[in-house]
Amino acid sequence: MRENEITPKRKRKFKVTTDSKHNLPVAPNVLDREFEVGEPDEVWVTDITYIDTAQGWLYLCVFIDLYSRMIVGWSMSASIDATLVVDAFEMGVEKRGRSPIVVHSDRGSQYASDLFRGTLDQHDCIQSMSRKGNCWDNAVAESFFGTLKQELIYRHSYTSKIQATMSIFEYIEIFYNKRRIRAKSSVCRNRTSFCSYWAFN
């Protein structure tokens, strides 16, 4: 690798995005790792990740339709709060023209907030949350963020939040949703490993 001047893409510094140490209501795990669904908009899964820029942290929230694995809604902000989540959800509802039956997330305070739970109630959505500290329960969203970071984030050094936002917009709306083959993965119920096969669209 030295002879050919090849260097690996290295992971960047870590930042916690899930604050599950709160006294807010926690929904049961309705989804229970049933990641294969029969119709569009039955279940949306959601999560939050972070992007490092020269101007500071930028947070990204996405909502993914389990049927198509499409990013139906997303939002970015310098603040990691309930508004970030609600904005992404409402984008999804506007784009799809309807809300999902079930919305699954981790136990983060943004998802347990009065604002987000009230939004779900307005749309008659059933809320589902992963078990505490169990990333396997939200494996589809975790997998998307892994793909996003390997294919885009780790390959760039963003000088501004605007630059990062435009880059991620192009990745999601122009490449990922319209051109990229999105894998429909099944996740083993054995929490120690992912399943061994991938069925592509």
C-alpha cells in the first residue's frame, strides 16, 4: 500500500447522539426486528447521526420506508432536538402523501419528546422503540448510516455546514433514492450477528 500510495479511509471522531437517560415515556418494541413488510408505508424506521464540519457538528435525521428502503424524509440541523425529528417526519408525510402505520426508533429523548409523540398521535401512528442499548433492533437505519459514512462522509472534509448539507442532499435525493440499489436485509434474531444473505431490489 505504501509503494502504491494507497491509504484507507479512517473513521473519524465519535459523538453520542442517543440520550436514553431520561424520564420521558418509552414505547414498547412493536417492530421486534420484523424488517420485512408487505406494503409501502407500513413501517418507517428512523435514527439520527452526526457529521463533522469545520464549523462544528451537523446532525442528520432520516426516516426509511422498510418496504422500499427509500429515505422518505430527512432533515439536518446544528441542533439535535425534537424539531430535527419532526421536520424529517413531516417531510416524509408530505412526500408520500400519507403517514406510516408504525414508526420505529431508538429510545432517544428526541423520539420520546412530547413534540414528536404528539405529532405521531396527530397522524394516528403507532410508536415503537428499540430495547435499551440494543442497536440490532434498529439495524436497517444503522446500516444506512454505515453506508452513508463509508460512501460519502468519510471521503470528504467539509469546510462548512452548507457544503455538508448540499453533499448529503445530493447523495440522498439524487443518488441513493433514485440510482443506488438498496439492499433489503434480514437481520438474525441472534443479536451477536447479522444474517448472511441480502436480497436486492
